Amino acid sequence: MRTKLFTLVPIAAISAVLGLGMLAAQTTAAAEEAKATTQSDPMQFVNGSKTWANTCARCHNMRDPKSLRDDQWRAAIAHMRVRAGLTAEEAKNVLVFLQQSN
């Protein structure tokens, strides 16, 4: 019984530390992404609006940028980037446009 306790305690401690580390990494990544979006180049907004109008309108009606929150636009762009064949730069520009228009 005592051997099992000594085995389980370090495993639980390691799991807790790893879990907290992963949570901290996700929080830091989200903060860096939000910071990058808010400190954007004005041309990202312009290019994003053009890409949004030219690309998104091909398949469906345009949505009002205020129809989704910033985090919802981030998820939508991640999904639609694949479907629309957008480059990383185009997707980032569209996200900047939508979030700054929100």
C-alpha cells in the first residue's frame, strides 16, 4: 500500500505541473495573438477588407462584422481559411479587418 502511494504522488505532481504549464502556454499564445491583432499595420485592414469582399462573397452573403465577437471571428477565419484557400497573411488581414470593424 505504501509503495503505491509513493508512486502515485510524484505522478500526480508531474501531471499537475504539466497541466499548468500547458494552460500558461495557451494563455500566453492567446495574449500574443490579441496583441498582434491590435497593433496591426493599417494596410492589413485595407487588404483584409478587399480579401473579405472578394473571397467571402463568392460563396455566401456577406455578414456584418458586428454579427460575431472577436473570438468568434478568430474561429470562423481559422475554419474558412482552409475552405477558401486563403494564405496565412490573407487570413490574418481578414481577421484584422473584421475585429477592427467590430
